[in-house]
Amino acid sequence: MQKSLHIDPGKCTGCLQCEMACSYEHTGTFNPSRSFIKVFTFHHEGRFAPYTCTQCDEAWCVRACPVDAISIDAATGAKVVSDDKCVGCKVCTIACPFGTINYSQSTGKVVKCDLCGGDPQCAAACPTDAITYIDADWTGYDRMLASASKSLPSAEVTA
Amino acid sequence: MQHIIIGAGPAGVVAAETLRKADPDAVITIIGDEPEPPYSRMAIPYYLIDNVGESGTYLRDPDQHFKTQNIEVVQQRVDKIDAAGKQLNLADGSTRAYDKLLIATGSHPVSPPIPGLDLPQVHSCWTLENARNIIRLAQAGSNVVLIGAGFIGCIILEALVKRGINLAVVEAGNRMVPRMLDENAGGLLESWCKKEGIDVHSSCTVDGIAAAEGELVEVSLSDGSKLSAALVITATGVKANIDLLQGTGIKTDQGIIVDHSMQTSEPDIYAAGDVAQGVDFSTGKHEVQAIQPTAADHGRIAALNMAGQGSAHHGTLNMNVLDTVGLISCSFGLWMGVEGGESAQLYNAEEYQYINLQFDGDHLVGASSVGKTQHIGVLRGLIESRIHLGVWKQRLMQDPTAIMEAYVGCTQELGYS
């Protein structure tokens, strides 16, 4: 059974431990601005919502890449960027309708969530279980994915 | 079932792969006329600065990928399509029969009629072969004139500057990238380029290019300047490769007219990528977009239909992202706005920061930005999902940078229960 990140914004306190853990895992520094998961603040609602790549089936980034630099990790299902192949053209950053693959000016490559190879550090760091890494058929995750992808028309294949 | 794809660019390769998945037993052939393995023009700027070698521009691993996928790749020029007889005549005199044909022949650079364009110092920047010539002539310290500050012109600026040349850019429009960016954004690009030491001439055209002393040429501009150059690069637009269709009866305009399933006016013949004039998501009209994401989407939709898996798309969204000597800009959809629509913008010239959102009612229909690299794809999501922004419309009017919050707020349960 493949696992997925499950995000429950109702449990998020906005502590940003996930951003710290993510940036440390991927860059070796505690720098939230370089985290691949981002906590958004909703002042009017008094809420926080962590958000990152859902590793969607459409894989817009994979399809848009002109040099085959994004592949699917067979073990985790994560869409993973190969730094060796990425030329930094940024086409994937406009193709991804969720805004979750981004260009890093410090590396000249694009960066995105890779599920830490199957041990996502954001989930490990989250003190309130707002981010968990669980079986992919968990309906909550499906709902998040479905609502995120809903009615993106050119993705739809109709008979 | 024999599928033939003419053209080995992204649309053709994505189509071949999609066909292989959809129809494991089909015979699939890609015919391309360039003497290279299938490669990506998007990677050429990075080849010009030696970030990648030639192999870094290849769409797929040329030794393994096509063999593994059982896709035949033929290097030949197609001379004629015989739609009635369902066969192709190749330049070597042979013929190839097909059941379903995909035309993905791309586009070619075009130039205004400027005297001197045939001089050996003048090159376009389109193919790997062009790139090799540019690398040969753009030696450090030499003067280079770039004609055209459109998307392609701008995307190779950095490569040229990094090669240590002295660069002048001539653009006929009143700003840089006029077909992708508005005056604010185009103006930011121009002042950025000037800051980077590039000599920008906008609202200016080239009167002529003439041979000068040594290996140099002299470029005469409409503003009276005369520029000496070792290399002149033309980047003044591209045009769909539709000459091949003469006599076939297939309907063309700027490109090949295709329906929502990427079929041409001829049954069993499809078109995809730069050569195709498909439905634009924003306008509903047929337009040639000539962009990488559209090529990939076209290739996929065409292939599914060729394999008999009915598939229609709702039009492709026009969008671009551009890195101009380190200043990143992008635009989506109806970035110039719609009649009766509203817009919100934030403009900070000193910091080279700009974002402009265009609304029609409570839908986002277009957007552009300069100096933003984070979450820009969500602009596509907001536009293409036709999300009702509701309360977020007003919030975006006040703070147009809150695009990600708007998207997450509109699509996710924030946990009110």
C-alpha cells in the first residue's frame, strides 16, 4: 500500500516545525523560505493550512518537462526532480496548477516535495498530527486531492 | 495499426509515448528531419552557457528510451502527404503507409525582409545547429546584435551575456516581450537589461546589415545608430511548418486547424504542437500558441484519439515563463484583461517586483508577474479551474500577492467543523 501525506488544517497551530524540518532535510539549514511545504495563514478565519505537492496522478510537471528531468519514484509514487537533468527552464513551475514546484535561484533548478524517500520529515516534526503519512486510500487525502484537482479542464478526458 | 508521427519534438515524442501506453501492439514511427536525436529547443539557452552538453538537450535518452518503448525513430524528410492513399513520400524516394498520422512538424523562425540577412554572420536561434554557430561566433569580447526581444530573444540574453560578449538588442515594439508582458512588466525587463549592461533599442528596427572590415558586419538601425558586430542573431518570431500540407486539402490558417480531439479536417490525420492551431482555453478561438506545455498536452490528446480512446480537451491555456538575465517573468491567459473586467496590481520598480491580476466577475482570467518564482503555477490553477473566488476576489483586489492563500482557501477544507 502506497502512503501519502495527509494534511488536516484544523489541527495546524502554525508552529512551522514542518517548514524547519523540510528545509533542514533538503538544504541542511533551518530556513523556512527554502521549505517545500508551506504553511499559509488565514487571518480572517484564524486558521493555518500546510500545503505541498499532492503527488497528483496527472503529474503536470512530469509531462511539461522538456528534458525528462522529473521521474516517478516507484516505491513512494513521489515525482522527483533530478538535479543532473534539470536545466532550470521553469516550464514545470507554470504547468503545475497547484503552485507546488518552484524555481530556486540559489541552485538554478526547480525544487519540490519528494516525500523524503518515504520518511517525510514534515510529518515526523508535526507536534499535532496536522501532517501525517498514512495509507493512500484514506478518504481525507482523496478529498484533498479531488478538491485540489477539481474541474481542471484540460486534464479531463471525456468519452 | 501503423501510427506515423512527423516531427521529433516534444509534441511528437509525448504522442509516441502516449500511443505506446494506449496501444501496446501498434507499430509507432517518428520521422524527423533534423540530424540529431529528438531534442528540446527549450534547453538550448542552457546549452549556450555550457550548463549542459548537447546530450543535456535530448528529450529522452536516445540510446535506450525509444528502443525500450519499441518506437522507431527515422531521420528523413517527408516530401509529401498522400491523404487519399494514406501514405507518405520521403526524401529518399521511399514511401510509408499509415493508418493514423500525426503532424507535429513544429515551426520555423521568420524574419522581416532586412537586407543582409543572408550574410554568414547572421543566424537565428532555433535549432541545435544554430546554437553551435552561435557558440562559435559569440566569443568573449565580441559585439553581438540581437534582433527581436520576444520570448526567444529574451531567453537567450543571459546565455549571450554570460559568454562575455557586448550585446545590443533591437525590438520593433515599444517594450520588451510585447506579446507576453504589459508595459509595466516589459519596462521592468528593459531597465533590468540596461542595468546588466545590455544596449536596448526599443521602438526601433533594423534597416540593413552590411559586410564590414575583417569578419565583421555593420548593422544600421532606424534610430540612426550603426553597430559593428561579429554576430547578428535574429529572433523575430516563428511560423508553423505547414508547407508540407499543400495539395492535401487539410484546412490551415496560421497553423493546421484542429478540433477538440486534435483531429484535422481530414479523418485519420491529427496535428499537435507549434504547427497546430487548436482551441485556446481563454478565448475559445483557434490559436497557434507555440509553447512547450501546449505541445505536450496536444501530443497526449492527439495520441489518445489516434488510439481510439475518445478524448477531448477544453482548450489549452496560453502561458509563458521567462528568465531574462536572472529576472523571472510569467504571464497566463488573458493577461491584458477583458472588457468590463477588473484588475489588481502591485508595482515596485525599485525592487523589480510586479504582479497583475485580471478578473472577469469573480473569476481570475489572466495574470502576469515579474520577480516572482514561488507558487506561480497556482495562477494557472486559479484560471483554468474557473474557481468562483467569492470572498477572495476582494482580498486579491487588496493584496494581489495572496494567490496561494486564495487557491488553498477556495479549494481546501480549512477545518471549521
